[in-house]
Amino acid sequence: MKCTIIGAGSWGTALGQVLSENGHETRLFSLSQADADRINQKHENFEYLPGVQLHEKLSCSTNLAQTLAGAEIIVLAVPSKGLTSCLRELKPYYTGQPIVLASKGWNASDFSPLSSLITEKLGAVPIIVLSGASHAEEVVKHQPTKVVLASSNKERREKIKNLFHNKRFKCEESEDIVGVQLMGAFKNIIALACGISDGLKYGTNTKALILTEGIQEISKIGSSLKIKPETRKSSAGIGDLYVTCSSVLSRNRNAGRLLAEGHSKAEITGGLINMVAESLYLTEAIAKFLATTNEAFPLLDMIIKIVEYNTPAQKAFDLFLESS
């Protein structure tokens, strides 16, 4: 099958590697000609996955029309902040193929799942959400990984599962398209808090406290969106939460550590981390959400104080401990 992946960062490239190794003709779309040339000529993504030999049939282009020509599925693997512009560029070439949403984030403009943004820009298109505990750096090394494919359409889920699934990259199915996206977005916020704890030199007891409170607060939001309880227990739920909060590869955890060390949101998003920390693009929307609810969200409130209002991390953390 011919597959197109829009986004040639670490995650898009890792998914391209999985599809190519499974025997599918796969093309990446990149905004960087230099990155595309290196992938095509050297079979390596030096910028995001240095040292990893990519499949010889995985190609990359900066020409979107060329990349999409003949595509039978389209995978979106761009940072959430770039999804609107991505969909705008995609629309003239889109011909109704299934769209696999591999971006993790939340629509900050109206506090809704990213799938709703796709529907808004492209209409009622077939969407399958791919999410779960899956660092790209480990996927390309064939370390056993499980993700979740979410869609209300069973036939569609099975079709996409057949593309990605292999003995090292397992895929489980879910009907909970909103719940899977919620967990994929908000685990980044909890990881940010764990990183703040790291920066304040706290240990595993404190991380356990953060995780416990974080799960409770996600569950509150999830209840209002009617997400399924089993989603929280899946690879897209507790699995992804564990990976993102514990791994040294976690860019959101690293962003939290930098915040605790005194760096601002602007500094971190401006280049202190080479890759996108999705949590920092969600905090403004969370601040607006907190202003509209009477429910208590002590952990989210702490994060907003630090990220959006530049409250010293220790002061905000102490206030969190008093209220949680």
C-alpha cells in the first residue's frame, strides 16, 4: 500500500520506518530540503534520529503534491501547533483517503480534540487516531511497543492495524477516539509537572504524588467528555503516562526541569529543547478552561502559575502541596 506521512520529525520518521519494514511504499513530507536529501541519499534522519539506518524504500520530499500522489492513506505526524496550517496545505490535494492522526495534542483555540480540527478543515473524513506509549527513539530500535488505534469504524481500525502491526510494534483497537486523544495530550502536562519536581530535586515519592493527582484531574475532565474507563488503563492511558513521566527521552519532562531551573516558556519553546514540548502549547488553553470551572484542579493550577504567570517553581509547588 502507498502511504504518505506528513511530518519528518522523529515520530513521523519512526512510523515511516515501521510501514516500510512492513513492506509498504512510504513517503515522508518535510519542510527541509536538506533533511529530505539526507534521508534519500544517506538513509538517515540526522536532525531527529541520528545514527539510525532507515529503510532504503523510505523516501522524503518537500513537494507536497508529489508526496501525496497515489497515496492510499495519509498519516499526520506534525506538532499540534502546526496542524491548522498543515490541513490548509493538504486540502487542495486531499481525495478522501483515511487519515491517521499521529499528532498528540489538544486544540487550544476551543479546548477540543485535534480530530475536531480535521473535521472542521476537511469535512467528515475517515479519521483513525494512533497514540500510546511509544518513544520514536525506541521504536526505530525495534524495542517492543504497543499503541492504540482509535476509530468508531471497526473495518477502518482493522485496515490500519494491518498496515502497522508487527511482532515489535503491537496495535490494539479502541472506539474511544476522544478519550485516546485526551490521554495523549494531558499526559504531557503531568510529565511537565514531573520535570518540575526533578528540577526542584524531589524524588520518586513526589513523582508518585504528582501522578496520583494528575490521574485524578485527567479523570475529572474525561468524565465530562464521557471517555471510556478502559482507555485510561490502555497503552494510550496509563502506558503513555508512565513512559512520558519517567523516561529521560521525554521532552515534556525535560521542559519541566528547565522551568524549575528558572527558564521561561519563551526560552524553552525558542530552542532550549531541539524538539517540540507539546505541553507548553496547551497551558494557555488550560488557563482559560480553569477560569470557567468551579472544580478544583490543584496540579493544573500549579503548572499554569509557573508557565503562564512566571511564578517561581518552588512557590507554586508549595501552594500545590497545601491545596492537594
